[in-house]
Amino acid sequence: MEGKLVGRTALVTGGSRGIGKAIAEGFAKEGAQLVINGRDIKVLEASAQYIRETYGVPVLPIAADVTDEYQVKMMVAEAEAFGPVDVLVNNAGVHIASSFLEYTFMDFKNVIESNVYSVFHVTQAALVHMVKREYGRVINLASTAGKWGSRNQSAYNASKHAVVGITRCLALEMAPHNILVNAVCPWVVDTDMAKGFMSEHSKALGVGEEELAEKMNASTPLGRLIKPREVAGLAVYLASDDASYINGQAWTVDGGYTMI
Ligand SMILES: NC(=O)c1ccc[n+]([C@@H]2O[C@H](COP(=O)([O-])OP(=O)(O)OC[C@H]3O[C@@H](n4cnc5c(N)ncnc54)[C@H](OP(=O)(O)O)[C@@H]3O)[C@@H](O)[C@H]2O)c1
């Protein structure tokens, strides 16, 4: 088999759906063997089977909640036994919209735990092994929300700013170990999460969902949302040897919506 990732093993959290699944497919096309994660075992196993059959690479599905330190330790140990894990994609995440004054502490905490503490748990567990092997790639799914402010999603933006911050600090700490750490920052990608937050935002703004979708499309240079595979291409590049001097960057994927 030929491909830029032949001989590599990648662990993609939240690899059962959406952007994570597209990244897993992008890696599989380039010959990587995969560990994919999510909580819903049925969806996870169906995706693993689909990727195995379509791309002919080994895929290990591991159901685990990435906010739970113990489950993460078990997941990384199992992945290492299958792997070892050369590439980690911290992709699992959630979005809950609310105006700041109406956020419940539970929702705010859920977003921070799911999007930030998860990155802490999984990355720390995986880095121990990468450091020993003096090789690794860590790719964190942040967002344009990690670079700017947005109405009605202060928890989400705070979490993604944190992911960008962790990426930059780890890039400095890990470079001496030949481990590169980058973040990917997409604008709105057409996934279940986007459908959820479009619906939440339309309620918060008092605008119909269709009208909101039309306005969002019209506001972008390409006139449409991002497709998950359009994020996956960048992740494949960052995981490959082509990106061997790329470190500590937060890559915007927004079709030119912003120039930051
Ligand atoms: N869609 C966008 O517009 C957009 C834009 C910028 C950045 N992002 C970021 O990109 C990443 C993926 O987003 P997406 O749109 O693909 O989301 P999605 O369609 O909702 O998929 C989320 C994935 O994460 C998993 N997941 C969520 N919480 C988890 C947990 N605690 N433990 C384990 N798995 C968990 C889900 O599986 P289970 O539900 O089975 O657990 C699923 O596989 C997120 O970090 C998101 O913030 C998304």
C-alpha cells in the first residue's frame, strides 16, 4: 500500500462522526491504521467497519468518554497496544449556545470539560509514550471561535481559545522531543454539531433556521459551509512528513471569511 501515512497509527477522538470521521478517512486513504473513539458504541462500530471495508486499513473502535480521566487512560493503553500511537487528533467536542447571562453553570462546565479537560487528559496520556519514542504529531481541533468573539457562545469560544493556548505552549515544550503540535481552526463545518448550533442560534436570535442558514452562506466568500473532508485535508498534511517544520500554529479553514 502506498500513502503518506503508511506505517503510522493515529488516534482520533470523536472519530465516529463529522469532522473526526472525515479525518479518520483522510488518514486511512494515506495508509494509516486507526483508533477511533466516541461514546455511542453503535455509531462508532459502524464507522470503524465502513472505514475498514472502504480503505482496507485496520481500525480499532474504542468507546470512551474523553472527559473521564480513567476511561481515557484505559483508551490510550489499548490504543498503544494496537499502535503505537504516532498521531493524536483531539477532535471530540461539544457546543452549547446561550447568552452569557442565561448560561447555567452545568452547561458552561460541560463545554469546558468536553473541549478543554478532554484535551488535557488525552494529550497527557498519549504524550508519555510519544516522548519515550521521540516522535509524535498532535493535532487539536480548535475553531475560528478560538480566535475571535461570537455572540451566545462564550463557553465554546473560551474553550477553543484554551485549545489554541494549549497548542502553542505544548508546541514549545514538545519540540525538543520531535513532537509537533498544531491546531486546526475551522469556521462552520456541515456536521451534526453545526445543525445543532444553527438551531440553538436561530432560537437565541429570534431568526428562522432557513433564514439564518441563507445569511451565513451569503456572508462567506465561497457562499457555503465547509465540508468535513475540507478540514481533513489539512489534518492529513499536518500528520505527514511534508509538515515536518510546522509547529505551534493555529490554522484557519474558512474559505477566506477572515484574513487572520
Ligand atoms: N462543526 C463545526 O462547525 C465546527 C467548527 C469548528 C470546530 N469544530 C470542532 O471540531 C470538532 C468536531 O466537531 P463536529 O462538528 O464533527 O462535531 P459532531 O458532529 O457533533 O461530532 C462530535 C464527535 O465527538 C464525539 N464526542 C463528543 N463528546 C465526546 C466525549 N465526551 N467523549 C468522546 N467522544 C465525544 C461524538 O461522539 P459521541 O456523541 O458518540 O460521543 C462525535 O464523534 C469539535 O471539537 C468541534 O468543536 C466544529
